Amino acid sequence: MTASDWRGQAGSGRLGNDAVTGHVADFAVWIADLAWLWRRWIAETPGPHIIAGHSMGGHLVLRALAEQAVQADGAILSAPMLGFHSWGLPSALMHAVAGIMAGLGDRRRPAWKWSEKPGEVPEGRDQLLTHDRDRYSDELWWRQHRPELVMGPGSWGWVERAYASTRLLEKPGVLEAVQTPVFVVATDNDRLVSYPAIERAVGRLPHGELFRFGKEAHHEILREVDEVRNPALEAIDGFLSKIASRRQ
């Protein structure tokens, strides 16, 4: 197994003008990085080769598959960022608004306020991520002991490019052409990414499978309480077993 931080996130520095704001010139940068890592990894490891991503990582994995930047035996996506909560407004309009905001000043500036005191964890953040207090506390421990891991809001440039990338995947024929089996774990209680967008995307994938949770799960399904996390892991294990059996 190999894991990697995205360029400009976690321990891979920042591409903006401060230590916490997430920024990237274009999501294509990350797709190119992933393609490079993937080529090296599959050359050095035996198959089957499975690619996995959570949230924004899930978005990038799916886009990389759609663009044939990676060829995998299977893919696992956890709460992938395939759309935003838009209050019923069309993504084209939201994208246009984001473009205007990005153009009004430095594209690297934060798109939203993080907390009342810079650097502090926003109040109620745990209620967006997981019901498991111990696993959430573990994250806070790492944030305290490895401050370079702390991530704040996205930039307006990131928001605009995120809309551009999600709209790319919404185009007819893009996801329909993905032949890789894709297993998606998601919750319709997600308050960070759009569950309806996830459901639509899985329905368009020729070999897509959705394992859905409800109010018992928040966004970080694999960091949830055991009553949620264990069934998710068992379902993923079943998917991997099917992939392995096809290679025999």
C-alpha cells in the first residue's frame, strides 16, 4: 500500500500565500501528479492494483479514471467531492459566481472564514466529520503535534477550479466511458459534499456500486463509530475480494 499527500495539502506545503489556505492553479496539476505516481507504483508492485481516494481525493481519482490518466483494476471512493451543496442553484451559475469572486482580487485569498480566532478549530467541525469523539480527538492531536498538517479554507481560485472540474465530470459520456469497477461509500447525511451528485455519478458509471449510509454517518465514514465504520470496511473488503477473484 502507498499513500500520498496532494501537492499543496497536508505535509506537501501550500500553493497559496499563507500556511493554511488550500489553493491550486488547476486540478489538472493534481491529475498529472497522480498519473506520475501511479505509473511508478504499478511498475514496482504486483497486481491487482486498486486506487482509493476520500472527499477531494475521491474526485481526483474519478477524474483520473475518466481521463485515462490511470488504469486500475478497481477504485474505492469515500464520500467523493462530486458536487457542492448549491441550495437548488445550477452548478453553471455557482461556477460563474465563483469566477467573479476569484477575479475580484487575489485568487489565493480564502473563500470563507475559518474561525473567529485564526488557527483554532472551527466550532462544530466535529459534527460535520464523525460521531466518534476518540477518532476526532486523534486528529486534533496530530494537528497540535504536526502543525504543518493543519488545513484551513479553500481559496477562491480553488473554489472556481473545483466547480470547473466537477462540471467536467458532469458532461455526458465522461463517466459513462469509465470501465473500471468503482465502489463508493457515502452518506446522504453529508453536509460537506453533495450526496445527490454522488448518487447521480454512480448511476452513470457502467460498473459503479454505491454503499449508502444515512443519519448515522457523517462525512468521514472511515473515521466513524465502529457501528458505521465496520460495515463500510466489510463492504470494501467484499469489493476487493471480487476484484482479486477476477485476477485468478
